[in-house]
Amino acid sequence: MRYKISFSNPSTQYIQIECQQVDIQADELIFCLPAWRPGRYELGNFAKNIKDLSFLDENGQKLCFDKVTKESWKVYCQGRKTVTAKYLFYANILNAGSTWLDDTQIYVNPVNCLMYLNDGLDEACDLKLNIPENWQVCTGMVEKEHHVFRVSSYHKLADSPFIASNNVQRNGLENRGVKFEFCFVGECKINWHKVKEDLNKIISHQLDMMGEFPTDRYKFLFQILPYSMYHGVEHLTSTVIALGPSYELMKPELYNEFLGISSHELFHVWNIKTIRPVEMQPYNYDSPNYAETGFVYEGATTYYGDLFLARCGYFSEEEYFNELNIRINKHLSNEGRFNYSVAQSSFDTWLDGYVTGIPGRKTSIYDEGSLVSLILDFLIRKYSDGKNSLDDVFVELYNAFGKKKIGYTSADYLRIASEKAGRSLETFFNDIVYNACSYQSLLEEVLLFAGLALEEIPSKKYAEGYFGFKTNDSAAIPEVMNVATGSPAFENGLAVGDLIIGVNGWKADKNYNVHINQIEGHQTSFLISRGSRIKTIEMMPTVKNYFSTWKVKHISEKNSAQEQFFNQWAKNLRTHYKQRSL
């Protein structure tokens, strides 16, 4: 397939696209647009951005066609040698997985907007960009000639986003024969020495663990935006990372996120781009690729993304534990942990995407998946007497499956983990991967291997602690965001989405907790708004504390075995927090 991308008036945000198939031998062709994009395991509905679609033969004559699905078209081409699909694509979303056009750049994820033939996925593709001559192109593809690229298949093209602009800051380095390049688009000041040093440490530690890099080159494509943004998408030879606000980039909080998401996306080069579940080997762009291993390809990547920042000495102990605490507290405050396993939630990303969905329905392949990975890592280390870890599981997956382009199953993952542990881990998988449950007791058990414990911190908000509901207190009118099962709020009919408009006859505002704290232990009347109705709910507080927060801490007296376990796991984790100069 030959592709041509151009634009005439960037203010319209319409990209002009041509997809040309030559040497046609069939009477009918079905042109398709992907129904989803790898890295986002939900349906994408990209076809809604197509306008003015036509199909032309080699003489420029229009051909008849029928739309057969929401993202496929049957073209009648009897006797024609060439068919070209011509259309406009509306490029008005800017994140790490989108397509965008303005007067400063054209940014394209080909999987969003370039058509393919189902029987031509493995054929070579040519891409020509009709863009300003002085614009630089940043992409994982190799440039054949100026603004012209060739890749070996549609799979490669779909996996090769590009940014073209006259405002690109570039730098790079080489590590163990692999060329890494960093491309920044946006108005930002970059401390290149700091960025290269820190990213190189992350690269080195990931290479130390995995042994080799799957490709000989890799590009970090950074969209640095003037507003708040945090999004990344993985590819085999590149990643796109959208971050903002730009003026905060080199300040500690956003810079930590910059390194964290870079570490996460880099590890994806192994975990999902190379080590791939059997359901996605190869990708089927026409329909959902259902898999129950999201806790591996996203959960383990989340676990390692943070852990590598600790291992390379960038994160202090305090900073790493803060990230771990976030995962633990999301899990222990999510009622979905009792209703849906992380394997089921992996499968159902295709149903409701990455949103929480209805209250208390499901878990997160990122958060719960990360905790599953930590627990599994600790169990393997303990059972193997420190000889093996989760690291060894991923090295084995890479060598046995990834390098051979063989998809793994959940049974393969269990088998390899059991081999590295030296005993069967089937009970563990059944208990917390395939069963809906709280991880708290098992977390407490395995953390103790490293001399760590979970400390409970009761909520200081009376509504959370004693009535059992959480509100969004940043709004003018507090909105109920979560209700604990079995709590007074739950038993008396308070629901997610209710607005708290009054407490004991007083108007409620974001400080309503201060008021109800003054009447501690007494029956309380809440005036709530639900849809178009106003109703009163009476509640008596309980002595039980709901919505505690938890944090990881060292036990007071750690033995030598626990010290050794912690050091082998955390490696270069700095014990004391020290402000870094950025």
C-alpha cells in the first residue's frame, strides 16, 4: 500500500490522506480502518473522523462502494489495476495516542487514520509526507528519502507514530549499541545534561535486567503541552509521551512524572510489544483482542516502571513508598475488589475501557496488576531463597516467547513463575488473580519478608471514618464519590452521585466535615439532592473507621534475613530523602 499525507489549511485541522493499492487482481476490495489501537484495549471509533471519502481508479474515475461495517468499505473494482482511497481526517485531539494538526506541527498515529486491506497486512508500505520542506520528522521509522518512509508491513506502519514540526528540540545517546533519541515538541526549557543522565540510568537498569534491547534504535517523542497532561503510548521503536504544563517540566513533581512515565513506556518495549499474549500475536485490528493477562502487560509494567526509578537511585525510599502507597490505597478503597478479579477486569477493558464504570464493579489492571506483581515478586524471592525473582520470569518470557514471536498464555505465565519459585503458585493465582478479593492480608504477609509493614491511618474526615462515605470536597456542593459496603451510609441509602446540600438543618459546603465532627457520636440528618429529588437521610455514626489510608513502613526490629531481602529487592533505593537540584 502507498500512502500520502498532506494538508492545505491547518486551521481546519483536516489532514488529506490517500491510500493506494496497485496491481489489483480481485474484483472487490475491502478497505478497513482499525477498530482500536494497540496500547489502548478498547474500541476506538476512528472512522467517525473521516469525511469526503471516495475511491478512484488509475484514471481518476470514481468507483462504487458500500460501507459494510462502521470502519470497513467494499469497493467494486472489476478490471481496474489501481484503487486509491481519498478522504479527509479530522485531527483535533492531542494526546499520546491521537492525531493532531495545527500551524506548528502535524502529529499522526497511523493506526488512527490509515486504511489497510486484511490480506495485505504483511505487505510493505510506502509513506510520503507533503509537508513544509524545513519541517523535521520525528519517528521510529527510517527515512528512505526526504519526508519519504518505507516499512515492511502495515503492522510496522500502524506502530510508527510521527511528529513533523519546525519546533523540535533533539538530543540523544547510545547505550550498548542501541541509539536512543529524545525529541521534544513544545515550548519548554530542557536541562539536557539532567534529562540524558537520568534517562540513561533507567535505560541501563532495564538493559541490565533484560539482557538486550529488542531493536537497534528507539525514540522518545515528547509532546510538551502548556496545560496539565499525563499520557503515554508504547511502540516497538518509539513512544509518544504527552506531558504538561510545559513550564513545570523541570520542576520536581512533573519531572518525577516525566521519568516515571518514560520508564513505564520503555519497559513496554519488552512487555507487550515483544512479549505478547497469544490473543494479540498478531494483532487483529478488526475486533477486540480479548485477553485476561492485562495484569501482566500493564500491571507488571506499572510495577517495574516505579521500581526502576528506585533501582537506579533516583527515587528515595520515601518517594518510592509514596508511589506504592498510592496503589495500595486505591485497591483498599475500591469496592470492586470484592466483585471482580483482575483477570476479569483485563478482559473487560474492551467493555468499558479504563474508566471505573458503575460503582464497585471492577478493579484496575494497572493498580491491582502492579500489586499482584509485587506479591508475586516477593513470593518467588522467598521460595527460591533469593536465587530468582519476577525479573527472571520476564527474562524467560522474552527468550522463550518474545524473541520467537510466540504468544504466551496465562498458563505459561503461571508455569514459568512456579518454576522460578521452585514450587507451584497455582493457589496464589487462583486466590488473587482469578478471584475477587482484598489483597491486604497477603500484602502484609509478603512485605514482612523485607521487614516492612502496613500502617493504618484513620481518616481525619468524620464522614469518611464514621459514616462511611467519601465526597469530592473541591466542588462547591460536596458530591458523594464512594460509599463503603456495610457502613451507615450504605445501610441508610446514600448513593454515589448524591449531592450533600445540608447537614442538621445547616447548608453544607466543602467544610461540612468540621460541623459533623462537632456533633460526634450523635444521630445526623443529611439533606441530599439525587437527580430532581430532595430527600433526607438519617444516620448514626459507627465506631468502626472506614476509608483509612495505609502506608508502607519499616518494622522496628528487622532481622538480617529481612535486611538482605530488602536490599536484594530494592537494590539502589536511597534510604534518606534528599532534595535534587533540577
